[in-house]
Amino acid sequence: MWIDDLPEIPSELLTVPGVRRDPVEEQRAFDENPLHEYSQLYPEIHRFTLRKLWPSIVPHAPRMARESKRLKIEAESEPAIEPDSATDSRVLTQQTREAAAALGITAIGVARYDEKYIYSAYHGQAIGDRIIVCIQEKPNIDDAPSFRFTRNSIAAGMDVDEYGMKLAEFLRSKGYRAKSQGHFMHGMALHFGVEAGLGQMGLNGQLLTPFAGSRTTFTLINTNAPLDFDRPRDYGILGICDRCRACVRRCPARAITSKRTMYRGVEKAKIKTARCAPVTALAEGCGVCVKVCPVQKYGLKTVLEEYGRSKRIIGRDTDELEGYDWPLDGTHYGPGELPPLPKDLFNPPGTNFVFDRQRPHGNDPQRDFVSG
Ligand code: SF4
Ligand code: SF4
């Protein structure tokens, strides 16, 4: 398994399992200002992005419609049998992992359901105290930013939605309640992914998994099946990010900061949504911060092995890792070079983007949680 396969992590890279948290502050932030979905907070930006990325979405529209219909039917589905009270949780967990692998899901982990990380529209709807995080690896990203990559990413997202529904069906066949959430998840997958030990948060604001960095897509399943909980792990990713910073240097929108701060009781590097969102919409989904990440390109095992040998981050300052073709001017930008961005790019004609503090609920869940 990918976790057991890792070399020993050098002590200077280790920080904390998962992320640093201040539970009192997490609770206070939740009580005062629960999380909301990105599309509710920023409907006009959401619509603008969909309009711009429509050519990547269109080929998948029929499948999306079918999956949404199935999700609605599934939301009403209940197990037809009682669970076998003799089933051991360890055995059930193993069977669930095997079922997930047989379906083609890259990795799963089990975290505690926590309403603090569920969007307000879904509060009070839990059917069990566990969240299964299902992660799907996306295809190669060497050609990002490009419509092709965005189109393939959407396909991987649809795959994991379908597999998630089948995994929920598997649990119902064992007599447990289980509801998959499809691609429009009911909460912050990043939080649950970290708690389920599937990775740590990178400076690019995304979950870096050991096998594919943030070149992944997710779905969540809520269940009452008594599965064994996974736990947050220290993969040395925070230490690697501090020595790498490729996404900070290479982000064409200059939207990534290398400084982590406590936000809603969790230590993280906040992405500047006001800069990232319009660039993502206009530059074919962008994703440069996913592409230039060494953990994404080489995998954590290789990054750790190279660091162990040379104390260097593999690929740093090379064109192979950090170079990209910029779709807005058709130019290749290598290490140390960034595309010029006209000012009106951040306020495209016909839009009126309003961010953070102007909102009644000035939080910004999406940029911290979704994969690339
Ligand atoms: S998606 Fe592009 S613009 Fe947004 S943070 Fe990543 S690199 Fe920057
Ligand atoms: S590019 Fe480097 S700094 Fe950014 S998330 Fe990946 S490892 Fe961390």
C-alpha cells in the first residue's frame, strides 16, 4: 500500500500529523459563521466560470444529468436488510477497502463526521457518524493549463461519483445506511481527507496525497457503518512545501502565499480567491499550482528519496517541472518567468466580482478544499 511504501521521513520535515488546529477557535468560527458552499457565496463567479469552461463540460453533460438523477434516487435508498451484528468492524473495514479497490477508487479513508466542516445547507442531515473519503487520481497533467486537462479532470470526477454511489450500495447491501454526495459535496473534502490520513495541505491550498499530490478528485460518503477510523498523518509535506514553494513562485495570478496563518482554527496558506478565480475561468481551468508540484509529478516516495540523498527538492527550478504553456498568449514560461496579466483580467467585462468581506458570510471554503 502506498503509505507503507514510503521511506523514513527525515525529522526536519516533520511537523504535526495532519494540520495544526485550535479546537476552541474552530468551534467559535463554526458557531458564529458556519461554512457555505462556494456557489452560494459567489454565484456570479460560479456562473462566469461555468460559462467560460463550458467547452470542457459539454461532452460530460449527459453523464452528469444521469448521475444527478441517480444521486437523488440514492438519497432515498435505505438498506433492505439488518446488519449482521456478528460482523467485526475490522473485517467490515477490510471488505469496504477491497470493494473500493475493485471498483477502481484510488484510495479511501474514514474520518469522523463533523458538522463544522459541512456546508450549512446540509446541517442536520447526517445519517451516521462516519465519512468515507474516496479519492480518484486524475490523468497526467503535463499539458495543463488546457481544455484537454480540464475535460479529463471532469471525467475523473464523474468516475469517482459513480464509484462512490456503488460503494454506498455495497454498504447498504451489508445492512448499513450510506449516502454518497457526488461531485457537489456537502462539506470540505480537504478537512475530511486530512483527518482520514490521505494527505496534508500543501501551500497550494489543496490536499497533497502521497501518490499524486493534488492531481486528484474526491467524493464523500456519509454512513453509519462501524468502520475503523483512520487518523491524520505527518507525511513531511509541510516541511517539503517550505523547501519547495514552486506553486508560490509559478502561480500566474500571484494568488498563493508561502505564509501560513490560523484561519477558522486551522493553520493554512490561504489562496487569494479574487486573483485565482478569474484566472482559472479565463485560462482553461489553470491548474498550474497542481502541475508544478513535485509531489504530484514524481510522487512523495521519490521526493523523499531524493531529499534523503541530496537535501534538494526534486525538479525544483527545472523546466520539466515548473515550465508551462500559457493559453492566454500561447507562450511557454520557464522557471523564473511569469506571464504578464492585464489588470482588467481580474475584473472581466460584464462581471462584478465581489469577494470575502463584502459577503454576509465572509468565508471562502472552496479554494481551500477542492483539488485542482
Ligand atoms: S489555479 Fe492557477 S491562478 Fe489559481 S492558485 Fe492555482 S496556479 Fe494560481
Ligand atoms: S508545489 Fe511545492 S510548495 Fe506547492 S504544494 Fe507542491 S510541494 Fe508544496
